[in-house]
Amino acid sequence: MLEEKAKILVVDDESGNLRLLEALLSRSGYEVILANDGEEALAKVKETKPKVILLDTHLPKIDGFEVARRLKEDEATKTIPVVMMTAQTEVEDRLKALEAGADDFLTKPVDEVELWARVNSLLKVKAYNEHMRNYQQELEAEVDKRTQGLAKALEKIKIASLDTVYRLSRAAEYKDEDTGAHVERMSHYSSAIARGMGLDDEFVEHILWAAPMHDIGKIGIPDRVLQKPGKLDPDEWVIMKQHTTIGAEILKDASADFIKLAAEIAFSHHEKWNGSGYPQGLKGSDIHLAGRIVALADVFDALTYERPYRGALPIEKALAIIKEGQGSHFDPQVVDTFFAIEGEIRTGLNWWKFMSSDSTSEESELGNLFD
């Protein structure tokens, strides 16, 4: 396959100059394109995409300085080398040409050796610039490809990690709940409420991961207390309440931010807005926000699913209990947000109940509803 000839655009309003330059350049093996004025030059640049432009300074319609300026301002043409052709005495023209973006100069009348040297040198510069631009594009494409690959890998790791969080959190719930799906449901309720409150994406994701560990401290509660079928006596209740501090102790000093948040949740999710909760009796906004959100999500899920000591309540009854607890048990703003996204909550509840009745369903699908 023959190598394509380099295209050189020559722009001059004098036909004699055009013919001379055409003869000299053709003899050196270049394909020569001619233009008589500035408008024609700009049109032929777009049409032919030359490798080098030889441009006279004084042209009809649009002068050479303006042509050069427009070429250098256009992303599609700014890398094409422009050689301005000026008379030896026209110093002012050379300064104007530099300001317009000219890459080099030829003195008129043009010398063949000088012409060849300028054009050959600028063709090499052009080739190098194109090579670097292509290399940069290829590099950016490869970086983008690898970034996408890393993003997909990270997403897989996050899904696997969240699944691990769910499964380990079930260890604490195992003796206390009929279904380990409790930790998944209430974590998605929590993230939905956080998103509804306008909290940032990082917090929404962190609470999704952290909420399942809210009762991790139950692993330290004796079976005789945790599995007692009847009401706990005062001494047993003291022991049961210790699961909040045990959970915080297990999770403290973590390096991961979501586990730090889980420690706050484990410690505070039984605090109440009016200060009657435990373990510290904190009141109002002194309770960590994540603890206030999880408190509502945890209670709502407990109300709407069967427990050993009672059946599942109808959703309307559960919603009425949540509403009744606004300002006493629950943060009023959290309750308002919960009811603002009531449609989403109802859809999620119905979906989970449907899935729990289908023994062939995949538990991993539970994570898709609120994402």
C-alpha cells in the first residue's frame, strides 16, 4: 500500500506565488492545495485537513492574521502548523502573526531550501503531536476501562461485604428471632428514611451497612434471659439492657466508618426522644441521629412481623403505634420522614412478605428494593 502524501495548503492572492510554491512542493512529494483568499482557506482547511498551512499575511476578504487566529481557536484545527509568509522588512507583521498563533515564518520571495526545511520540520512536529494526542486518547481510554473494571470489582466486594455483615449480624439475632431477614429489612428501612431526610449518599450507604449490627451485643446475653418465653423480671431486664453497651464495646475503635457508625447505633438505638430510654437516658438531639433512625425502623419491623410472644400486627396498627410514639419514643422529624415515604415502606413490606412466602426465592434479592 502506497504511503499517503502529506497535504500542504498554500494561501496567497498572487497566482504567480501559488504556482511557484505548488511546483516546489510537488517536486518534494507533497500534495498541494491552493487558496486565493482567507474565506477559501478556512473552507479548504475543513474540507481537506492539511498537515501544514503556508499562509500569506495580506489576503482579500479575511486577512492571514485573522485566518491564523480562527484556526488556533478551533479545537479541530489548532494543532495544524501555520507558516506565515511575510516580506523580510515586515517586522510588525511578524509580531502580529505571533500574536495570532503562527508557528513559523517564511520570507518572501521564498527560497526552495528554506521552504523544504520549514515544511519538513513542521511535518515532524505535527506527526509527533498527533502521536502524543493518540497516545493520550488511548491512555485515557485504558484508564477509563480499568476504572470501570475497578468500579465493578468494588461493587462486587461491597455486595459480598454487605452479605457478610447480614450473615454475621444474624448470629446475634439467631436465638432471638424467627427470621434472620429482620436485619436486612430494618437496615433498608433505615437507609430509606435517611435518604428521605436528605442526608448525603455516604451516610445513607453507611447506615444500610451499620444498621444490621444494632443488636450485635445480644451475643453476650445469657440464653436464659434472651430466650425466656415470658416477661423478664427486673434483674433479667437489667441484664438484657446490657446488649447496647456490649454491642458498642464489640464495635468500638474500628477503622471503617460504617462500623464506627454501627457502634453508635448499637449504643443508642434504645434511647427515646423524651429521655426515658437506655442505656444513658439521652434526650432529643443528644441521641445520635443514626440511633434515632434505626430505633424507628427496628420497632416498625418488630411490629409487622411475628414474634414468639405475639403475632404480626396489621400495618395500619403498626403505623398508628409509630405515630403515637412521635415526640415521646421517636424523633418527630424521623417520624415525619417515615410517613412521607410511607408508600415506599408499604411496598417494601408487602414485597418482603411475598418473598418470605416463596421458598424458592433468593435472599440476596432483598437488597434491591431500596437501592
